[in-house]
Amino acid sequence: MAPKIKDVAKKAGVSVTTVSRVLNGEKYVKDDLKDRVKQAIDELGYTPSHIARSLVRKKTNLIGVIVPDVTSSFYSTILSSIEKTASMNDYNLLVCNIIEDIDKELKYLNVFKEMRVDGIIIMHEKLNDEIRDMIHKLGIPIIFSSVKPTDQAFASVIIDDYTAAYDATRYLIELGHERIGFIGGDMRDVTSGQNRYIGYCRAMADSSLPLVDEHVRFGDYKTQSGYDLIRELLACEDRPTAVFAVSDDMAVGAMNAVRDQGLAVPDDLSIIGFDGSQLTELVRPRLTSMEQPIQEMGKVTVEVLIDMIMDQEDAPGQDVVLKHQLVVRDSCKRHG
Amino acid sequence: MAPKIKDVAKKAGVSVTTVSRVLNGEKYVKDDLKDRVKQAIDELGYTPSHIARSLVRKKTNLIGVIVPDVTSSFYSTILSSIEKTASMNDYNLLVCNIIEDIDKELKYLNVFKEMRVDGIIIMHEKLNDEIRDMIHKLGIPIIFSSVKPTDQAFASVIIDDYTAAYDATRYLIELGHERIGFIGGDMRDVTSGQNRYIGYCRAMADSSLPLVDEHVRFGDYKTQSGYDLIRELLACEDRPTAVFAVSDDMAVGAMNAVRDQGLAVPDDLSIIGFDGSQLTELVRPRLTSMEQPIQEMGKVTVEVLIDMIMDQEDAPGQDVVLKHQLVVRDSCKRHG
């Protein structure tokens, strides 16, 4: 059993009230009493209950985090950065891994509410009406990280996904590619689905390159989906010479499919990814990618959230938009 | 502001005591009062405070988890399994990512204590005296997952690392390899450092194969370390024809180094990894690996811990040892 305040009092030979006064740093406690109490605390290994103190302070220093999939390289990196910044600011993380399970998300939002978390970080944008209603009612500061829900009431830390996708496609065009395929995400997602697709379409149109229906496929950001979709593209009659995949995981799946068909990246097909996850450096050829500043994104998310918690303010007036960056590695080559 | 019990009482037109009696499911509350209270709760979105209830129940349903590095494929997979099993049993996770920072670990153990977590999961075995002292004093059920500290007082869910390493080496020997290199972990770690090294040594000795000092290197389980160490092995005069790396991350680093030197896996060097992480299927050639049952390990860890919490018992009398399994993919070939 963990020692209680009365155990400290007994060991120090003082009243519980005296222990409490010492713990609260009150003046007018004699030095020798203070010393005895402190010694008793050390010897027993007593810690004042966080729970009891939370009741008084109205603050738990807890942040609830909803992650779509902690095993993805992108989310585990951003989570690690969130944890680091939270810890440096004496906040602790309640982590929920939802794997697109709406019921689990609702359950966890209730847990966050019951636990009186000081703030919530959400890393997906598939809010159904029930969840949207619930987070509005919670009355707890909420921030979205790496995504922006259509509901304008919430703060987001994001990159400009449209321009980033435009720039990625533009890079392939500048390498001389004209038949450029697209492996997209879930079109119910505005940030990572629609915006990246529109950026691709616009870049193609601005260079008067035709959009070929057969060269455009949509998946779920994961490796297997990249693997399956690229096989469809490779089966086209006029197959593309380059492909833009909207996640590094999908790009790596695509690279593997190319290789498993006896073809080579980038000789037979150039591939550019999106995210800047650890995978870019782990695969061969190393993956050229349009990178999000993942570490910075986690850090800024926590910093803005803490500001919201401290100021008891609503969401900041505008989103925080971080810079994307093309990192050229070995998976794309000049065409023709 | 979140609604309080007095707001519910006001809205329902009843006393706070009545609301409290309804919440506690007491009998002898008139049905119409019950209905009014329930309706007020629904409309206000009121939730009884977890904090207040914890004070009464002496149980927080929190599990503190100490992860060495959430961005590693192995740890993020086991964490995801721990989270799933915990959530199914209505436990929530406080996650701490320590990255071998002892001060941070001590700080988090204090947080776990203050938060009155019901149990703690630790996934590394580098316990210094200060940490060992502290976790003994905590008086909270603790379980180690995937590692076993030398301190016998703690429960562990592990595989038999010695035999698994023996079997991995044996597999290379049966393929006809005689010059078999070893890329090991941190020898301060008993489970993943010493036991895997001893398994390798013993398998070599049992086949009367010589241990060549130059062919044995130690790193930190990470990709970069595998990359650097294999370059040293390749520079040896009689370089090995096969290598056993004690983590998949190191094996993938090793594969990349081989390729970057213009050589091929498995034609010039066979490589076997250890863990069974997602990476094994992501790289080309796909990585043959001695696999730990990662998902099961996370699940069993939580189940045993919950048993300890419920029974208020100390650690179970013996460790839980799960089965390892060789999964043959494409990174090893027959020699000679």
C-alpha cells in the first residue's frame, strides 16, 4: 500500500494538519517540524495524491491524444514529438489508438471528459456528426494536428497540402514526365485526400497535361494499398512514367510492387512520396518525398494547445501552417 | 466550462442530493425525478468526475507505460497491441517515451505514482539503482514486456531469447554457412543483449565453427548502427557469408549498407533479423527473421497485469514465456 498523509504524520510525530501545512508551503511552521515532516516523507516515499490536488487546482496536466494508427511511421514520429514537448512542459499524455473505430473514439472522448483532461489533440479528420457534437459540447481545448476538419471552429497545425501536392507533381513535370499517375488517399478527407488530389490536378492542367482516368487511383495511405494500386497502373496500356503517391507508406508499397514485377525504380517508373517519414531513408532506392516537418508539427501542436489551456481561450483565429519541403533522393529520374 | 452537478440539479429542479442519489443508482428515488435528472444530464452533457469517483473507488483504471522509443517498428506494434487490450478492458494508458533518458523515466515514475496508476508496464531493462529502488517502493503492480530485468522480483512477458538466437544461427548453419557474423545489441541488456549473443556463440560452438572476433560487433538495435557495423564486417579480409542481426531494424540497416557498397543480399551476404516487425515485409528482399509474437506479447502483458491489479497480488511466481518462430523470407540463401 502507498503511504498516506496520516502515516507521514505518525512517523514525524506531528498532526495531519501540520503535514498538510508543510506540503502547501505555508509559513509559520517551525523549522524543526518542517524537517521532521520532510524526513518522514523521504523515508516513507510519500507523494501527495495527484487526484486530490487536481480537485483543488482544477487542472490535471493531462492531454488526451487520438492517433489513427500508432504503427504508422508518420504518426509514431509525430506522437514522439508531441510526447517530448508535453513532457518538457509537465503535461502527460493519455493515448488512444483508434484505427478508424468510431465507437472507440466516442468511448475515449468520454474517458477524456471524465478524466478532466486539460486539452485534446486529434490526428484525423473523419468527424461524423456524433463526434462533432460531442467535441463541441466537451468545453475542453481541442487542436487538430496534421489535418484540418471542415468544421472551422477548431484550430489546426498543418501544412498547405494543396500547394505541397502541386509542388510534388510539378517536380515530376520538370523532370520531363508527361504521363504522371496519382495514388491518392481517402476523398472523404479534405486535407490529405481532396487537397492533395486537387494540387495534382491543377499542376497537370497548368502544364496542359491530360488527366488520364486510368492513371488515378485512390487508397487508404497504407503500404498494401500502394502495392495494389500500382499494379493496376502498371497494367494500363499507356502506363505512366512517374507516379505521385500521397503518403510515403503508399510510395514504399508502390516501389515494392514495381520491383516484384521485375521492373526497377526509377528506371522504369519514377515515384515520389509524401510525408517525410523514416521510411524514406530505409528503402532502396531511397525515396524522394514532399516532406512535412513532422517533428515541428508535433512540437507546435502542443505549444498552441498549452496556450489555449493557459489562456482559457477558444481556438486561435487562424490555423498554423508550417512549411513543406521537397527532399530529393533516388526514386525519381529525368524522362526522355 | 463543463457542467457541474449543481447545474444538473438546477435544470432538473431537484436538490444536488437527489442528483447524487440517481447517479449512484440508489433505490427509492421517484421515477419522475429520475427521468428529470436523466434528461437534464443528457441535455447538459454532464459526466460525473472521474477524479471524484477515483477518490471513492481507490482505482483509476490507468496504466502507465514506459516505452524506450515509440518510433521503432517493434515498440509501436507492441504499444498498439497493449492499447487495444487495455481499452477492451476499460483501462487507459499514460504513455511515456523515454529514449534512454533516466531522468525522464524517474520523473514519469513519479507522475505515475502521483496519478495513482493501477499498474505499470516497462519495456526496457536498463534499471539503475535509483530506478530499481523507486519501483520497489511504489507498491504498484509492475510488469516488464519483451524484456526481463535481472531483479527477479518482477514479472516478465518474454520469449526465450537465448534459444531464439540459437535457432536463428542454427538456420544459417543449416544453409551451409560457416563464416557467420553477429551484429549484437547492448551487452548491458541481459535479454536482448547477452542472451542473444550467448545463443549465437553456443550454436556456433555446437557445430564446431570458430568465433571470429572481427565478425562480432555490438550496436544499439537501430538501423544506423546496423548500417555502420556491417560496413566494418564487409571490410574484413575473410568476410562472413552470412550475418545474424539481433533486431530487424539493424538487419535493414545492414541490407542497405550491403546494397550501397554495390553488393547484393542474399547473393553476396545472407542476413537474418530478429523481432518480426513490419519492416520485414516492407524491404526488398523481404527479410527472413526470428519472430517474437509481438501482438500476443502486448495482449498477454496487459492480461497478466490486470490479474495482478485485481488480485492485489505480487508478481506471478514465474515469467510468461511465449514462442518464437522462424519466418523464412528472401534474405538468406544456401552457401556453397
